[in-house]
Amino acid sequence: MRWLGAFLGALLLLLVTGCGAPTESAPGSGPPSVSQASTPTPASQQRIADRRHVGGRSWDLIIDSPAVGNQVPVRILLPAQYEQRPQQRWPVLVLLHGCCDSYISWTRSTDIEKLAANLKALVVMPDGGQAGFYSNWLDGPQWEIFRPRTAAAPHRRIPGQLAGRDNANPLGLWGDPAKQADVWKRHNPYDLADQLRSTALFVAAGNGQPGPLNLKGAVSDSIESSIGQQNRAFARRLDQLHVPVQIDLYGDGTHNWVYWQRELHRAWSMITAALMQKPG
């Protein structure tokens, strides 16, 4: 019963991925789209159906995605230098929301736009559905095709509670945890920890008790308490395998954006360093 996506605590996963190559758009039509040439088939079948300027460097795109079987909204933050270098290839920082939230959550609940003001990278915040698992379902959307090389995963207790939020089959994600344990293991960072040696990792979680950022009168939080235990198990596994990781199991703190905002700042130097590394 270990949590699978132990990054930034809770059901949030923050990943550094590859580069996006913008293509030119007509004058006044908004930001260029991500080049389909840089995205392998069948993700290349996706297209931008609509775009809207939110304000400043922030744009909302609507992606027609056969892989997901629906239109997927994505919020992006353009680099400050984008207009001067529209054909440049930029590193991509992907911020994923957790359960019961949406693609607007990072700009709504953190200062990512201010924090990334001088970041020479695209910040991409896709929607992941109500469950926000970002995985290829056995019977359902294929999120890993929608966004190759990027995936988030819940721990075993969560799919039965959350995967059916969109009237989906609760076992449609990875099947039955007992009967299809091999499928679950293939999505479990605890079981795959040895493969994370080349990935910059930052693991953070609270213990579920009201902490310094909670409002007066806050009560204990069983969700973060469980997540804290699972993150500690994941951290111990990484230590056993001598996998490099930055850990901030900060004690008192609940399942709340105020703590994820703080951890984003604490992880920022590691994130930006990883973004600026040359591939290969």
C-alpha cells in the first residue's frame, strides 16, 4: 500500500521532460503550436483545436486527442524571450495536478508565473481528468500517448475511490490490484526505484498534522498522514538502493496547496538545474 507518485507530496508529480519545438503561426493568431515533428506517432495525430490568451505569458490550448478520446485543455507559460526567438527549441517543464483539480490549479494556487519569470523554458500544465493519474488505462484514456515519457500514478488504495469519478470503471486503470499485480508493479515507483538513478528526484510530504502554514483551527488530515507514511517508505527504498534524491519530509503539514507552493520553491534550484542540462 505504498504511494506511487511520491513527488511534491500528495497526488502531485512534477517532471522535467524533453524539448518542444514551436512552429510558426499566422500573425495575431496566438502562440505557435508544439511541432508535431518532435512528437512520435500516434501523439502526432493530436492537434490544437483552439487557443486563448489568458494574460501575460499565459495561454490556454485545447488539444484534440484521439489517445484520450476527448479534448484536453492545457495551460502554458511562454518564456519571456519567446517572441524574440519563436523558432527556438525550449526545454519543457511539466506541472501535473492531482485528484479533483484541473489544468488551472498551478497558476491559481502557486506563484509559478512569477517564479518562472526568467526561466528559459516552456511551462506546460495539462489537464489530467478528475482522477489525474496521467497513465495509460487498461480500459480508458491513454495519457502516456497524449504526453509521451510523462506519467503520474496513485498508490493502490486510491483507484477504487477516485478512478470512477468520471463514471469510469474503477478497475479500468490497472485492473484488479490482486489479480493483476504485475500491471500495478510496472507503474509503482517503489518497485521501479532502481530505474530512477538518472532522474533528478525531490520527495516531500507532511505528516497530516496542522503545521505552520495552516489557518487557525485546522484539524489533522488522514490523507496526508497516509501519504507521509508512503513517502517515507519510498525514501527508505531509494536509500537502500543508493539512488540520489533530495528529501523534505517536513513533519507537520496537511494536504494543502500552501505546502505544495512552499515545496515548489524548495525544489526550484534542482528543477532549473535539471532543465538546463544538455541531453545525451
